[in-house]
Amino acid sequence: MTKRLEAIKEVRLEKLQKLKSLGINPYPSSVNLSGKLEKISQCRQSLGKKVLCAGRIWSIREHGAVTFMDLKDDTDSIQLLFQKKDLEKDFETLDLFDVGDFIAASGEVIKTQAGEITINVEKFQLLTKSLRPLPSTWFGLKDEEERYRQRYVDLLLNDELKELFKKKSIFWQSMREFLMEKGFLEVETPTLENTAGGADAKPFITHHNALDLDLYLRISMGELWQKRLMVAGFGKTFEIGRQFRNEGIDKEHLQDYTQMEFYWAYANYQDSMKLVEEMYKYVAEKTFGTLKFDIGNYKVDLGGEWKIIGYRETLLKETGVDILSASEEDIRKKLKELNVEYEDNYEKGRLIDSLWKSVRKRISGPVLLTGHPVEVSPLAKRIEETPEFVERYQVIVAGSEMGNGYSELNDPIDQAKRFGEQERMRENGDEEAQMKDNDFVRALEYGMPPTSGFGVSERLFSFLAGKSIRETVLFPLLRPEGRTGKKVSKL
């Protein structure tokens, strides 16, 4: 197949040279034909009028003194009719054109005897000479990795895939619209940080040459920065952007992805839950036109009741383990019994989290999980009546977490103590434990009002779309071609 491709490229290179010898620029900077350039979808509505359009040649059919081409742009396709009697010498240059080339064409829009809307070409111009054939014309992109590596071709040949990314744009835009309607201000916080904060995750490390500093790529959407804004007197903020976690790859996780987080002063986690339920319904309806979804083996109705379930109660019911009284050894024993993997250096918080994730897979949702233990929530406010637990919730859909929020901890003494505990865990080998941020503690000492925060990643979109998260990324990260390395799980 490689030899065949090289042969095709060689022929196209010869055509390229012939075009140049005829004084035809195969890569002009603009359309030189007179008239207003219209999208093909508009040209199709202009029967009897002269139009000018441009696009990629999708097919070529030669019939002696007549040649037909199908031209396609990002809105539609249209048939072009080239007649030798109208174009004279220019007609001969059509032999140098191939499927995949970009051209501009002008002429009257007619309807053929077969009823096909067609442009009767009077003038045309080559805009780009393609040197590789489109895969569909010779073997197609069969391999999954090749589809991701040549995503530009994958998108070109797959209109359904293009529609997926149009929906993804609507997904984030509708979320932005919803929050702005509710009075939230969009902000931008640092991507490079001295201390990676706001989440339990292993960060990427980079180096700043000018300052001679090792820095971290952010692992949250500016959680600790947005809470500093609450200290500064802002009332409602949100950010949508990219964040980075140096962790594993599977159908739900990537190393760099888009996340939204909002922070709301004078509100608690219960206020936040109501807002999030309303937001999810709004975004789903705007993006997909429905609130009912088939996600794997789950049937999910976002328009139905969003039940509230308790973290401790659910684990006790499903596993028989009471996390309030159970020892680390009790939880390890249960994890082994359930064949759930965990690291040897995991302490109680990580062990509880591993146990919960094994149970979460059985929940269709949507449900709101509340009452998390303080060990798994270093940034959340304690529940006054039961300080072993915090005012936190997670949105659970189709067996996975689809959002996380809580009443933010604003007690600087408690926050400093929890940072200290996280720091001890890091020293004991837990690379996902949070880093101590002394400046954030100092900010809290100035006073932060009661605040609720919430975050959701693009995992929600991938689930509602019924795709792996990698499929819903325009250009997924891949190893360089020909390079091998540690095997990763197949998506």
C-alpha cells in the first residue's frame, strides 16, 4: 500500500510541475475570480443566478467534452459542470486536477435533466493542489490510531464526527451562557503554578527559563485562585479552560482536558446542587435536544428525579463496611475480597475512595452523592453536627462521577491542618496528595465569605454523546510515529 501511495504522489507531483509550467499558481493566496464568494449552501438556493463558490473536489466524472465534479465545503456540496465549448483551452487543464484539490468556480446555477442542482462553470481557479489522495479513494483509515493521528482526514471523511464537535462547542457555549445569565463573571487564572492545588492529582512539571523555576501545570480550573477572588470581594466567578493531570489513560480519563469550575459567595453546597441540576438540564437540552440518554448499559433521564444518597449509607448497604468505624485493615480486606486494586501506601482516605469507586459503577443516576468523609475532601467544609463528614456532593451518572462540588472550607486554621496532613501523605509516597499552599492559607486569614464551588469536565459531554472521552477530543495525544513505549490500555 505504501508503494501505491508513493506512486500516486509521484503522478500528482508531475501534475504540479505541469501546472507551474503553464503559469498556474497551485497555491495562490486568494480567490482571483470576480464576484462575491458564497458558501455552497447559499449557492444551492440561487437557481438561475450567477454565483461564485469554493471548496474541495470530492469526485470527478469525465464524459468526453464534458466533465462533472462534486464540490464540497463546510456547509454542503454541489455539482459542477465543465463544458469544453464554453471553456476552450482552460478545459484541457482539468486533466491536471484530482480529487482532494481545492478550486473556486463561477457560473450560473442550473438544474440538469436529472434534477441535480449544478453550477454551469464559466470560470474556475485552482486554489490548492493536493499531493495525497483521500483515503476513501484507495483504502480508508481502518486503524484506530491512524484515525487519531490523521484526525484531519478522519474529520474530512466523517460528517457525523464533525457534527459531534459542533455539539461539543454548543455544550461549552450553553454552559457559559447559563452561568452568565445567573450573574457569574468569567475569569482567567494561571495555568503555570508554583504549587499545584485544588485537586488530588499528579501534576506535570515544567521549567521556566527566565525565572529559573520548576513549575506545575494546573490540575484544577483555578480552584484556589478563584477562592482568592472570593476573598478579594468577587461574588460569582467561573472559568472554562484546559487542565492537566499526569495520570493514566482510559475511556474516561485524559492527561489534558477541558473543565469548568464556578465559585459562588454566600451560598452552600445545597444551593449549588439546585443550580447544577438546572444547569445540566439546560446544557443537555441545548446540546442534544433531549434529556434522555442511553449510555452503555444505563438508561439515564436527566429530566427525572435527582435522588440524594449518602456516602456512608450507600457503602454500608453495598459492602457492609461502615467507614466511620472501620479500620484501614478492614477496608483493605474488603477491597481484596472485591478484587479492587489499590497501592500499598494508600491510607484510609484513598482506601475509602477506592471502595466507593467500586460501588459507584452500579449507580445509573442521575443522583447526588452527599456526606463524604473528611479524609477524601481536604478543601470542603465540615458538617457541624457530624464533623467527620463534609458538605460535599458529586453528580453520579451512568456509574461515573460527572461533577463535584462542596461548601468551601474557609477556616484558615482547619485548612492549614489539612494541608499539613496532605503534605505528610506526599512525603509517604502519595503523589496525588495535595500540596501545601501557604499563600492560600494567608488569603483565608483575611477572611473568605461562605462559598460554594463546583467543577465538571468534558467527561460529561463524552458520556452524553455515548463516546469514549478520547473520541470526543479533536486531536488526542499520541506517541510520535514509530516510537514504542509502555503499553497503555486500549480505549
